[in-house]
Amino acid sequence: MNKNYKKTLTACYLGFIIQAIAANFAPLLFLKFHYEFHIPLGKIALISTVFFLTQLAVDIFCSFYVDRIGYRKCVVASEVCSAAGLIGLAFLPDLLPNPLAGIIASVVIYAIGSGLIEVLGSPIVEACPFEHKEAAMSLLHSFYCWGSVGVILLSTLFFAIFGIDSWKWLACLWAIVPLYNIYNFATCPIEHPVEDGKGMTIKGLFQVPLFWISLILMVCAGASELAMAQWASAYAESALGLSKTMGDLAGPCMFAVTMGISRVIFGKKGDRMDLMKFMIGSGCLCLLCYILASISDSPLLGLIGCIMCGFSVGIMWPGSISICSKRLPGGGTAMFAFLATAGDLGGAFGPALVGNITQNANNDLKKGMLAGCIFPLVLIISLLVLKGMRRKEK
């Protein structure tokens, strides 16, 4: 029978959009939570921390148990958890004695869904019988960018029309997307990237030098992306004196747009490009963007560096996955899970480093950005090492 793998792609595209909803919706409501439920801002910071730690735990869980449970069951569960968490966000803070506990419980539930799709989306697409896997992978990851832009813009529009007090209705409306995607994942063809029992063991993976380099690439990819993305709004406000709303649109929103454009370009033209050269070029551009944002006296040039950094990091995460999966076709689910774990670790470490350096430099964000140069620099060096290894093999 002819299988409709386009339906599989659609389900995975929506899955990455849902991941963007999970990651970006609650942060838009931090001040609302503070005023409505009287939660101290210090405790509200726990929301992002819990979301990240839950995703990290799910990444590790996937490396050991997903193959036993099955891809379809896990990916359907990801959509169920995402929908349940978003709906819970609308009701649990009022139902539980402690509103923060209700918010955290909801975040944990939809973070489980987000973590599952983060790990499973890439191997599901990798296992589909498409000719240009690298391009398909890049296009897949672009939907996280468009999802982020959509969540910011549509939520801002909704609040402008109906008011911020209607946020609970919006949480339920966003939950419709994963509810619909349950059907897609339940009925689309899903192949396993490696036949049962023929995948590499976790011990075997860690004995391959290429896998270690790929983990370094993923750490640098996550750090390069999120160190700038997390501070983009603050940078836009401090550099140009913009309002919070305009800062969000000029900073993280434009960052996500350029990152999505980069992934779409490689997704459409990737079959005619050398992935390694594209990534090295992107790493050099990323380094230049960090330097521009950190030493430029012109606020506008600094903002351009911040926005163009989104374009430069676009290929790093999906490109690192493609390099590893192409060279280690027997890596299986464990490989994708550990790569996602490394990316998430970089995503936690990068913004933290920039924040700590900024704080120790009397809140000089430019010095924090200068410290961020280390991530694209290490990525470039790792790619050159990998290129040298490939040349020796040939």
C-alpha cells in the first residue's frame, strides 16, 4: 500500500509549532500571574526552570524507554500532555489552594509533551523515505520558529482585542492545536529509523568520537541560539529604549523570523548546498553578530547583530542532528535523545553565562554578549575538526 508520508510531515510540523506554544505562551503572562495571583517575581522564574528541567528529564527518559513503548504511543501522548497542560493552565491555578502550584503542575504536564515531540519529531522525519533528509530536517525545525512568531503575534493581537484578563480563554484556544494533532499522529504512517534490535547501544554511541563531537555541536548550537534569544528583548529595550511590547517584536520576534528564514532556505535549497560549509559559514556569521552586539557603539548596528544572529543559528541545531544521523545511521532513538539533551543543556548554560557576566560587569549587557562569543567559536572549531576527520576517511 502507498503510505501518505506527507501526513506524517504535517503532524511533525504541527508538533514543533505546539512545542513553540508550550515554550512561549506562559512567559507572555509572567506579569499577569504576578498581579492576578500575587506571586513574587522570584517564584515566577521557577516556571521557566521547571519547564526546562522537565524537558531535560524527558530527553533522558526517551533514550532508555521509547523504543520499548513505541513511537506512536509516545508521540500521541505528547499531544495529549500538551493539550492537557494548556487547559490545566486555565483552570488549575484557581482550583488549587496555591495558584503557583497549579501553574507549575500545568507546566510540567505540557513540558512532558514538548520534550517528547522534541526527541521524536526528528527521528520520525529521518525515517520517512524522502530523498533530501537534511533539507527536510531543516524545514521541520523552521516550524518551531514560525510557531514562536505566531504565538507572540497572535497572543499580542488577542490581548489587544479582548484584554489580558481573557488569557484563560486563549490558553484553551491554543490547546485545540494539539487536540487536532492527536488524530494526525494516530493515523499517519510512522517508521522506525532503525530495525528492532539493530540500533547502537548507549555504550556503543559513546565509544564513537563523531558522537562526542556531535554532542559538542549541539551544546554550542543550543547556547548560541538561546544566549542571544533569551536576552534579545532586554537588548532591544536597553539599546533603543523601546517599550516592552516593541522590544519583544524587535528582539525575540525578529530573531525567530530570521532563524526560520535560514531553515526554510536550507530546507528548499539544501540538496544543492554543502551542509558542513553552510554551518561553518553560519558559525562565522554568528561570531560576527555576537561581536557586533557587544562592541558596536551604534544601537541600531547592535540590534541588527542581534536580529541577524537568528539567521546564523538557524541551521545549527537541525544541521548538527543531520550530520550525526547521516554518519551514524544505526544510532536509533538514544542518539536523538542524547543530542536533544545536549542542545537543552546548551540552552540552559548559554543564557546563564551571559546573565552572570552581565551582572558581574555592573549590568553591562554588552560584556555578557562578548562572553557569548565562545559558543560559535567552539562550534566552528568542532566543525573544522569534523571536516578534517571526513577528509582522512576519504
